[in-house]
Amino acid sequence: MNAEEIYDRLRRVNEPITEMDIVSLGLVERVTVDEDGVKIYLRLAEGIRHPFQNALSWPVRWRIVRDVVKALDDVPKLEILEARNLTRYYPEED
């Protein structure tokens, strides 16, 4: 599977508030595909500066990550990271 195929699948994942796809919204910074697997860098924490903002946005971010995992459930070695600070959303454990 190549990066363009991954982007096509990610276009089926909607941000739950706007119902627009996460690629069109610019929430997908980049996708890398190589022998180590597929890494998706998301911009879900953009503009969050206060712990209270983080707490309020977490359910939306988690739903997006869950929906990305569902859209790519057959992709081996999938990793989802926050583009800003490289925090890993998925998988939660090694």
C-alpha cells in the first residue's frame, strides 16, 4: 500500500464537529510508508496551549484516532503520531 492509497482512505474519516474529512481540513500533516510500516502524522493538538483546552478536545481527538484506525484496520505496522510533538496516539502499547 502506498501513501496515496492511505490518503484516499483517510478522506473517508470525518472530523466529528464539522463533518468534513480530516485530509481536506489539513489535520493530516503527512503519511510515510516504508519497510518499517505506515506512520500518519496528525495535527490534532494545534492551537492547544492550556491543560483545560487539552481536556476539552481529547474526546474529539480520540474519536478521530479511533476512526483512522478503523479505516486502516488491515494496514500492518500502523502508527499514528501527533505532528507537533510526536506523541503517539496509536498503538497505545507496543
